[in-house]
Amino acid sequence: MTQLYSLGLGVGTQNTNNDWLDVFYPQPLLKPDAKTAQAIAAAVGYQGGNQAIELNSKQVEALTNALADAGNIAQADIARAFAKSQRPLVATLLESDQPPASVPEAYLKLHLISHRLVKPHGTDLSGAFGVLPNVAWTNQGAIDLAELPERQLQARLAGELLEVSCVDKFPKMTNYVVPKGVRIAHTARVRLGAYLGEGTTIMHEGFVNFNAGTEGPGMIEGRISAGVFVGAGSDLGGGSSTMGTLSGGGNIIIALGENCLLGANAGTGIPLGDRCTIESGLYITAGTKVVALDDSGKEVQTVKARELAGQSDLLFRRNSVNGRVECLTNKTSVQLNEALHANN
């Protein structure tokens, strides 16, 4: 058997039609060792390709023994715990990094990112929106929207309250993964599939979408849209935002380099290099006309912001006299407070 791209043993939720709503993978694996992959493949009857195989009790027992024989104690312990499950179980094996074709496949890839096994854009998530169902996320887990009224009635008749925290395709990350060394003030604002590097702080108004995130350390009080990755030491001020591929950015991959600063209510629709600053209240889009200044403050030329994409040591500001957007070299690195990023 060729080396697998990824695999995971998961426990999830299905609706009354046995359609998957979500899957939790305690310890997903990226490029698992040959012994582990072969043990799981043999125990579940894997025949190749990308497959999500629902598990029965005999397969779970076979998995436990096979993984123990292969010397993978951590995965054997997961399989052993699965023997007591009252929920549907699945083994998802991905031979190659292809767009997800099922809910278990999509959830495995989202877990890979949030477990820091791959970075945003490091795994193919194209089509995930079409694969994942829109469900009600409640204090009793994921519930199919068509089945929600009946579940609400059952809860009320039992003297209970079924709380619906949101209706969405993506759940909040912390119900599945809590990465080491991060602070998240409002957990509902970080979706599963976000990558939060160690030292990242997400304040109450900060938001991180799936397939996006921070290298860490970083202070995030603004919005990191889908597909955007923020370099180490960068700071997104309150109300700031980044234009993602799902919100008007097209095919442009927006990223911020190291030690960048987006001021409060600022934003960017172009990728930035290292040590770049956009002043508070200024939103730079690809078509923004920018007056480039030399070291003496003399006007050099007027360009569209896209022509400055990816360059380092730039300061974008709005001239308070004539209102034009200006750009000049900025050699000052943003310095984050180390105490704020000691999230152990």
C-alpha cells in the first residue's frame, strides 16, 4: 500500500437518514507511518482511494488489536475507547490530497489545520462549502435543521432547554481542538479549520475563519477572513479586516508578513510583506490609487496598490490635507508586548 496522505479515527453525529453532520477526530494523522496505515486499512477493509468507512463493533475490536500490534499505543487507546461509544464511528483514510467528497473527509482536513499539522492552503479544501451541511449547533451537539423543531419539542416536554448557539456549516474550533499556547476571548468567533500558532491572542472582537490563521505570536482584535494567513509578531487592531477569497478577494491570496500592523478599523485587500503598517481607518484595496513617496517625502509616482503587493517596510497613510493615500518606507518593526503572548 502506498503512503497515505492522512487518516483519522472519528466519532460523529448523523441525522435520522444516517447522513453525517459532523465528525470529531481526537488525533488525526498526516502522512501516517506504514505500520499504522496498514493496521487500520486491514482492520476496516480499506481498498484504496479516499474513503470514509463507518465502523461496527467487530471492526473497532480489530482496530484496537491491530494498532496495538503495530506499536501505535495512542491510536490503539482511541480505538479502545470507541468500543464504549453510543455514537456513530468512522475511519477516514485519504490516499491523496483531493477536494473533500464527504463530510468525514472535510472534517478530517479541517482538523489537520486546527491541529497545526498543515497551514492554511496546505490542504485542498475546494468545494468544502458544498459538501458540508448547514446544521444547528446546540448544547446537545449538531442537529439537522429539518429535525430541529421535533428536538426542541422533546426538550421542552422533558423540562429542558435546547439552546441553539448558531446555524452554520462550520462549528467553533474549541469544541474540537484547543491548540497549545493560545488565548481566545470569545470562542464562537474562531471556526474549526482555523490555524492558531502558539502565542496567538484572539480578543473578543477578533475573528478567524477556516483555512486561515496566524503563525503566532500575534494580537488579533480584527477579522482574519478565509484564506488569509498572518505572520509572526503581527497585530490586527480593533475593527480591522482582511479581504479573503470568499469576500471579494477573487483568486488573490491575502497574507500579512511578520511584524505588520493594521490599525483600528483599517483593512487590506492586497498581500503585505514584513513590517508593513496601514494606519487606523484606512482600507487598502487592489485598485486603491497610492502616491509613492521617497525617503525625503517627495512624490515619486502614483500607482495602484496591487503594484505594491508583497513588498516589505511600507507605511500606508491618508494625507490629512488633501485626502490622498500615500505610501512611504517604514523601517520600524512592530513590537508586541511579550507578556500578552505568554499563553501557557
